[in-house]
Amino acid sequence: MKFNLISFIALQLPVISLAATVKNLVVFGDSNSDVGNSQRWSDGSLWSEYLAAGWNASLYSFAYSGSVCDSAMFKSIEDKTPSLKDQMEAYYNLNLNLKPEETVYAFWFGVQDIFEMSKRHGRQEPDYKEILECIGQQLRMARKAFLSNRYIVLNIAPLGHMPYYQDTLVAINRTQAAVDINRGLEKDVANMNKHHHALEMDYVDIHSLVNDINVDPVFFNFTSVSNAYLDECDEDSCKPKDYLWWDKTHFTTAFHKQIATSILEAESYMPKVELTSSIVKQLQNVKSRFRSKKYAVPPNKGVIEQVAKLYDIKKSVPVKPSQLPLEEDMEDYEQSTINQNNTYVGLFIVILIVGGIIACIKFPNSLISNWIRNKGRGKFIPVRSEDV
């Protein structure tokens, strides 16, 4: 599903379920989502805060600046900055007891991963497939550990537009890296939504939004999309709301608001909400539930991996007819039931055929023998597994 410039929720937007209200937004991410655990890199509220305010939901943000999917992939940052794996385990260990049907989990990673991987390979352009595989693996583990079906995945902006990379020899390569990862991530999200019919995973196309803003900045109320506000402005000469970039690598709060507005207008999980001035004003209160607490995130100990393995083990155990599985696994349960019924039908047919043959031998003049020798035998032909 494609949307116009202002509505960029992308591509694999599931059927909206309004059965439960969103009361909690849990965020895992890097500096694009860090609301204060390490440092806030913008001139105001971030996208998650605007979105939480629009949904009237409590925000729980575990995002840390400089975060990658898995620190073990990059020796230069190991044990220094909490990774996605660390953040997920820290949230899990807190036992906040948030109801899965009332909670949306958001993931925004990739920028720092690309930077670290390119640094690791020097002049040789690396294969970024490892980043994609890591993010996809963590998304699958999150579903098993958090037992929720509601997720938002934000993709990577076109890095060539970032002031940090503009006019450099690697600008094209960094943008292509983002394109390649985004393409794989989009496909991965689509596959997960398709395989788990209860799953609602929204794919938010940040890449297209930034491109669209660069094509027509006036439409989005921006006047500068190439330069960073901090590089060329002071409080008297210009306003940050006119800029797309706050510094060389991070967005202004005006862009963050665009992200939240687009999600709200696409009616993702909730009916359409307008970010009015009264709603936005609530973000000024540091004690507001739209402003996340600060969380300490220690290195992970593999807890999420163990929980995911236990989930898989329990799922592999045959389910008794009186015990229905979780909703997200009903598809597998229904298919298992069909296969089991097919086996019983096939066995019953074999017994009838063998019994008929024995009857023909022992009682050649019986009604059963005559029926089988004539038109009656053809009635067995349509009874196949696909018809049951």
C-alpha cells in the first residue's frame, strides 16, 4: 500500500485492529530515539514523545545514542553502548507487566550499524546483510518474549542527504547501504505479517519521507534541507523549525513531529488523532507520562534468547484438543488439526477397502461384494485429503 507525501506509513500496513486501546509505547533505538538515557539530540521532543501524546499512552524508551543491533558485531564499541539486544533484555527484566494487547513496541536501528561496519572494513565497501539479519532476528525474538502482536519498525533515512555525508566520496555508498537494508527489512516485515496472521507489524518508511521533503521542502514547511541548524544559525538569525537537520547527523523536532503525525494520520492501531497545540503543550511537563523515565541498560546475558528457545520448545509440544494455543499460533494449530483429521480419514478408508476385499473373498455373493464390483467403488475416489 503506497501513501502520498504526507502519509508515508508504508507498504506492509496490516489491517487495523481497534479492539484494544494503545496505552503503552515501548521504544528501542539509537540517537534518533534517545529521549535522555544518554543524550537528547534535537531541539525539542522526539517522534516517540509526539506519538505517545497523540495516543494518550505512557512512553517507555530504552533507546541509547550510538546503539547498534548487537555490540558483539563491532569490537570497537563492545560493552560501551547498550545495543538492541541489551535494551530488550533490560525491558524484559523490569517486569513492567504491560498488557500485550495494549502495548506497541517500536524499533529504529541501522544508522550507527552502517557507520561502524564501514569503519570496520575501511575502504572496502562491506556486505551489510549482517545488519539486516540481526534486526530481523531480534524482531522475531521480541514477538516470542513479549507475547505481543503490535510493532512499529522504522527504516533508515537516505544517509547521502545527511550533512555529515553530503559532498563526500562515500555519500552514494552510504545511501545505497540504507536502500539495501531497507529493501530487505521491508520484505522481512511482509513475510512476518504473512506467516503470523495475528501479527500487526507496521513498516514506517522514513527513507521516502526524507526524499520527499528534499524534493518539495515547502510542502512540509521546511526552508532548509541541506544544512544543519547548529552550523549556520543562532537564536536571532533563524528558527530550528525551518530546518530538517538539527546538527550534522540528527533531525529537528519539526521532523520528529512529521513522523508522529504521519503515523497518527495513517490510523496505525488507533483512530486518527490530530496533534493539537494543547496536546503538544503537555510534553513540556517533564513529569508527563508522555516523557519516558531514564533507564540504565547493562550488557545482556542472553535472557531473551533463552526465553525465545523455551517458547519454541513449548510450541513444538503437541497441543491437547481441549487446549487452544495463543492466537498468533492458531494457524499452525489449525493446520496440525487438519493433517491429523486427514490421517484418520485415510486410515478409515483403508479399513473399509480391506474389509470389502475380505468380504468379497469370504462372501462372494453378498451385497457388499456386488456393490464393490459395480458402481459403488467409484464413490471412494473423491474422498481425498484436500476435500476433507
